[in-house]
Amino acid sequence: MKTLILSKNSQGLTTTTKFTFLSTMTVLCFLLAGLQSVFAQGIAFVEMEDLSVLAQGDAVAEELPVARQVMIESVETKRYLFCTGEAMTGNRGDEGGWLQSPGVVGSDANYYNRAVWSVQKNRDGSYYITDVTTNRYLFCTGEVFNGNRGDEGGWLQSPKVVGSDANYYNRAMWLLEKNSDGTYYIINKETHRYLFPSGDVIKGNRGDEGGWLQSPAVVGSDANYYDRAKWKIIEL
């Protein structure tokens, strides 16, 4: 660092002014410090942007009934998604498969709370949909759907949906696709099939059918025939 002294001002009076000249090394140090500050601010900005994106993603997910108890109702038939059969006992996978798993049907009422489900989000964005009373997973059987939607020509031969004790071959993982009208397509991640209620639209009041023994089956269809693949998810 160097100091220069100048004398005599415009009135002829002697004055002393100090000018400080920084060495090249000092200037470089200041510049480096400034760059580090800007770089640090840039990192902080990127991190804030990333957190903002994550927060926005969480907000979008939060619109769905995630990890909450819900009822799932067919828009077209007004029937509830309903799990039949015995409650699962023991550990997941003890039943060794889904061939004997009880069916899932569309009931006219919430008998014994079997139409109440828990929706739990997985890391990959899919969901487990678990019956609260039986502790069974919503599970899609049958072949993986290939081709264009509607190629199968209907749902009469569509594979059934059951309540399994475990996530065999990832067939208990579902995607929730929200429609513009607030309804959802519920699509099996593995088979690409829509959750689909067969049978008649309910008539009269809820509970008039007196049980679920004659309730129509829920299947995995290849397309949204007659808007039957649309569901309302009702948070409890």
C-alpha cells in the first residue's frame, strides 16, 4: 500500500491529501472475495429455487387426499369402492399371492366401514390404496394392457380387482390422474388399467340393497367406457 502527498490547493494554501493505492495482490484479493460472495449468493438462490419447486410439488400433491382416510365413489354408478373378505392377519405376503384374495366391489353403502380407504403416497409418485377395515391393498389382476385404449371393446372380460395382502409385482401401486371436473382416473401403474365399476347404477337410498353379496365387481378396464372410470375421492 502506497501514500502520495500533494501540496498547495487552488488558493495557494498548502494542504495534504492522501491517496491510497492498493497493491495488485490486494486488488485481486478484493475481487476474489467479491466473486466468492456472488457465487455464494448464486448457490443460495439456486437452493431457494429448488426448495420453491419442491414446495410447489408438495402443494400440488397436497391437493390430493394423501395419507388420509377417504371414500372413493364412482361418478357414474354412485357406488362406493368396497373391500369384501376377511381382514388380513399376520405379515404382508403371508398369503403367498392374490389368487384367493377377496374381491373388490361397488357397494351401495359403507357397510362396516369397508368402503373407507387410506391413500398413501410412494416416493415414485404412485399410491397404495389400503382398505382401513381389512388392511388389504387395492390390487389389479390380469394381463398388462397394451395397444390403444378401447381396443378390448368393453369391460366384460376385464380382469378383476381384489384386496391383496401384499404388493405382489407392484400391482398394488396406483396413479391418481385428476380431471378438469375434479374427478380422478385411478390407473394401475403396472397394468395400465383403469379402476372401473361394473353393474347397475344404485337406486333409492344408500343401504337399500342390504349388503354387498350381490354388489357388482370392480375390474381393471382398458378404457373409460361411458365415463365409468371416473371417481370422486371424498376426504373424511
